[in-house]
Amino acid sequence: MKKIAVLTSGGDAPGMNAAVRAVVRKAIYEGLEVAGVFNGYQGLIEGKIELLQLGSVGDIIQRGGTMLRSARSEEFRTIEGREKAMKQLKLNGIEGLVVIGGDGSFRGALELTELGCPCVCVPATIDNDINGTQFTIGFDTALNTVIDAIDKIRDTATSHERTFIIEVMGRNAGDLALWSGLAGGAETILIPEEKYELPAIIERLKSGTGRGKRHSIIVVAEGVMSAAELAERLKVEAGIETRISVLGHIQRGGSPSARDRVIASQYGAKAVEVLKEGRGGLAIGMRNHVVVNYDLKDVFEKPNVFDVEMYKLSRELSI
Ligand code: ADP
């Protein structure tokens, strides 16, 4: 393999830039040419492709978002769109592609691999919802953003003796809510992976008040319900007044944490290593502190592993 390309796709995540930098620098280190595709798969279809040099990725390791920009492409979901993308890859002499993104982007990469362009995927999403890897790029930064918000809200909750409901992102995954709830000392954490019973939540809040607890923090994952809905239900069913805070897109931005920069560098470099060997249809990830590559199909075919022990611990520590 002589020339590869890299793109970022789907929702942006802090650390994507660090991953792009790693791909570009490792590729050049290995003697490969490397091109950047701008605007994700849509840019690939449109031929927004530029050769990158060592300096092209200077001064980006600390920046959130993605210098290659991201996009969602409906056209790429069609076979005609993907054939246009394949044409552009051939036209530019690109023999392999690193795709940095979430599971939608991974599906696209699998399709391209099947059309003949080997793709290696680097997981980058704040949701931490990619099967087969313990950590995705961006999760740690988002987690720290959420914890910072919980700490601030706690000041008001304590001063005004209030119950706060904080809604966090995560799509259908509860990792961001669970980890931030545990680290932020939330009294109640609602995640899609575990059933919740409203009467039990009410009971918990009331027994807390009974033993003199004057404030409470509830973290709810967006995949369960909105903070507004939960607030309404607590009011209607138990007369409990709450305040809500929807953290929204602040969770997606910001300078990547040290940990995200490190794993982005490791994942990006690993992607080039395997791609250089001509291997495609693979995902990069972390298992027990080791950077691994595994079959891309496992992302879609194997069930997501949820950390039940951590959930139990969060319950035990918030009695
Ligand atoms: P993320 O990668 O963050 O999960 P999306 O789900 O929006 O984000 O996916 C990003 C892009 O990947 C989509 O806009 C689309 O172009 C492409 N994509 C998603 N699913 C498929 C699919 N099944 N086949 C081909 N391309 C897909």
C-alpha cells in the first residue's frame, strides 16, 4: 500500500483531531502518502480530497471538533453514492481508508470495504456505544464536562435545598450517565440498560429527605427520557418539585482530555499499522488497557457489553 486517506464522519467528538494527526504522522513515518477527505463521506463523493503533510496536522492535538470537518451523507447510504465514492478513491490513487467516527460511519466503512477499498475504523463518539471496545475517543472529555456541570449544579442544589435532574447525552447507551453519575455522586442514575421504577425513585427521594438530606441529584440518560418528562412525572405522581438542566451540545465540544489525546494517538497509529499490511474491515479499540483490532462485523453482530458491576456500585454508594 502506497497511499491511504483519512476522514471523520458522523457526530464530532473531542480527540478526533488528535486521531487525524496520529494517522497522518504515522503514515508518513511509515513511508506512505496520506490524503485528508473533507466533510466525511459526502466529501468523498464530491472529491474533497487533499494530500496532507506533517505540518498539515500541526497545532491540532489540543483542539476539539475536527479539522477535516464532519457531515452526514444520505447519498452515501445509496449504492450509487458509494460507487461515486469508490471512483474518487481510484481517481486519487487511494488504496485504503481510515474512518474516524461512530457506528453509522462504521457501517459505511464496511460497505466500502465490501466494494473493494479496505477500511479501518477508529471509534470516536462521546456516547461510548461501540461494541468491542471499552473506550471510544471523546468519552473521557465529555465525562469530565458532565462532572464539571454536576459539581456546579450541586452548589446550587445544596444552597437552595433542591432536587436537580440533569439530562446527559449517550443516545441509547448509558455509559456517560453512569460514569458521570458515579463520579459526581448522584443519588439516582437512570440509564437505558437498566429498568427503572418510578415508585422506587420516589421512595428513594423521600427516604433521603426523611433522614435529613436536603438536596438530591438525579442523572438521566437521554435514552431513557427527557429531564422535563421525569420532572413532570415526579411532580404529578409524588408532588416532588425539581429543577432541570439539559447539558446538550456543550458535552460534545471542548479541548480533549489527556486521556482522549492519548487513546486517539494510539488508535490512529494502530489503524495505519493494520491498513499498511493491506488489512481492511477492521475496527480499532481498547480491551484491558491493550489497543486491539477486531472484525468490523463484530460491532454490529455482537451484543454490547454493559458494566453491571459499576451500576451496582453506583446504587450501593448512593444509599
Ligand atoms: P455516527 O458515525 O456518529 O454514528 P451517523 O449514524 O450519522 O453517525 O453515520 C454517519 C454517516 O455514515 C451517515 O451520514 C452515512 O453517510 C453513513 N452511514 C450510516 N449508516 C450507513 C449504512 N448502513 N450504509 C452506508 N452508510 C452509512
